[in-house]
Amino acid sequence: MKPEDSPSAMVMPNLILLPSAVSPNAPHEQRNYSDLSILGLDLIRRTVMAARRAGFDQIFFLARDYDPPSGVTAVSDWNTLRLQQAMPLVIAPATILAETNWLKSLATMRIEPSAWAAIPHRISVLAATAVPDSLALLHADGGAYDLAAIEERLTRRFGPATTISSEIDPMVVAKLQDIPVAERRLLHGLRKDTDGFMARHFDRRISLQISRRLAPTDVTPSQVTLVSIAIGLCGALFFLSELWPWQTLGALLFLLHSIVDGCDGELARLKFQESKYGGILDYWGDNIVHLAVFGCMAVGWAQSAAETWPLWLGATAIITTLASASFVYWRQLRGKESSGPLFTSVSAVSDDPLAGMLDAASRRDFIYIVPILALFGKANWSLLLAAVGSPVFFLLLVFHAARERLKADK
């Protein structure tokens, strides 16, 4: 298979799912594909939603003697499969663990004309030109309705299958014991390349376990966002004190806010509940907590020092943080019409070094400075860092935007 040269010219594939049992030794009531639930979604619904997110055109279910699931087009046999136009066809068991990443890779690959590709016993892919002959072949002589029989017939007709890229590595849930493995795989896929060091090695370890337990419940990502905001605002109040125990408690709540703040996105991706408005709530909620923390630090420091200059530090940190947040929102998020997740980088250019530096500076790792300082009763010193760093960050944002505009006008 080869990458498609022009994404705009891609012909998105269709997907057909084959009903399959979980395990021949499982009790009858646990052997149907529809009995499997993976982190809050039954397996086939997860497949349908992931495939639609990846760009698959039509999703079919080869029902035969099974009750068809919702969200797919049921067909009784290969002869009744009607495709709207010539497109590649992906054949997979209904117990496959669909993940958007490998589905997108599959959707953006193409097979040479009149050929087929396969990962044995997991997926088979028919080139658009080979679909009509293949459907007739699979329907003949009583039909082939499992992957082994399908692969055997296709091999006889077209020769050995083309090798599919190793980036495409789907898992089939063949037995009930595979469910924990599938859950761990989905959770691991929630990690982001953009996570900072502490977020990757500490925050995610905790947030993923929280998300794992919330996924089977009715809790929504927006509800988690509101809880995260409430934790952060409660933590901010403790910075009004100059005593290290209260500052430490506030710093730990601030850190807990950051960890729980990661759960809403994880839960949204697990349950396909990403939305523009959820992203806006998350974005501004996070910034409101930071403003509250800076404000309380400034007031607490001014009271303990009996001076007004900490208030100026707080005002500087608050104004420039709000300016940066508003500037990024205005440039990158305000006009987004999609109902999907918000793009929260400072730039639409992913390979710009300055944009990468600014993105790194906006990550959550700086929060770990606060509890360290709090143990010595100096949590408010982080306000000084914010009062210096926030204006520099804002000026670099403006400089980067102006540079992008000049490049676009050339």
C-alpha cells in the first residue's frame, strides 16, 4: 500500500463488519459481539464512531442470523451489499478494537488497482477496482463469511495479499480476557505528544485511572471540567494566607485541578463526546483558575508584607495572562465551526520553532513549582515569575502573529 499523493483526491473506503463470537468457550449470553463493553461503549458502537471520525464513508454489517446493531447498514449477504460508488472496501470482524489513529492511516492508504491487502485474520482491504469481482466471488458457493474463508478465496483469485504498513496494527477482542488489554491500549492512546515531562510521567498516570473509572458512568466531560474549575478556585483561596501549611494545601489543590483538567479531554476522546463548546469551557475555565490563583497570591502577599507592590505584580500577571488567552482564542479558536475538538496551539503552523517554544511554555509543568515553593511558605514567589514571564509570553505571541501575517502577505 502507498500513501495517497493528494489528500483532496482520496477516495474514502467503506467498512463492512463480520459478526463474530467472543470465545467458543464463553457462556452463550457472553458470546455475541454486542455483549462487549470497552470503557463505557459497546465494542461495535465504538467501531462505528471511530470509523466515522476517521472518515469512512459507509459502514455495513453482514447480519445473516444476527440482530444488526444501530448506526450501521445491515446486509444479509455479499450479494445485497450495494455501494454508492467505486470505493475501497475494508472487511473486519465486529470484535475488532477500532482506534481512530490506525483507521485514519488505513483510510489514507491506497492499494494498486486490482489488488488486495490484508493483516491475516484481522482485516482485509479490497481496492475499488477489485470490489465487484470480489463480492461475486465471496457470495458464490454458499458464501464466505469469516476472515479465513474470505482470505482463502481472495488469494486464489488475486494472489497473495499486499502487506499493510506496520503502523496499522488493530487488535481483535477474541476472548473475554482481552477486554482489560483493550482498555489499556485505548488509555495509552490518550497520551499526547505535546504533554510536558511531568504531565507525561505523573499527571497522566493519575488522570487516566480517573478517566478509566468515569468512562462507564454517565458523567460528561463538561461536568469533569466544572469539577476541575471548582477545585482550582478552592485552592486559590488558600494563597491568601502567608502560612506554609495553607499555601501547601492550596498548591496541592491547584495541582489536583491540573490533573483533573486532563480527565475531561480523555473522557471526551474515549466516549467521542468532543465538542467546540466543551473545549471553550475547558480553555477559559483553566485560565480563570490561573487568574484567581494570581489574584489571591497578590492579595495574600500584600497583606503579609503590608505593602501594595505585590498587587501590582498580581495585576501585571492577571492582565497579561488574560491578554494572551484572549489573543490565542481570537486567532485560533473563535472562528472554528467544527463540532470536534478545539485546536489549542498558538499557531496553525506546526513546524515553527517559535510556536513550538510558546506551546511548550504554556504547558502545565510550571504548576509543580508552586507546591515546592509552598513547602517553604514562599508559594507567592511564583507570582513574581508569572509577573515577569506572562508579559514576555504575550509579546512573543504578538511578534509571532505579526511574522505569520507578513509571511502570508508575501
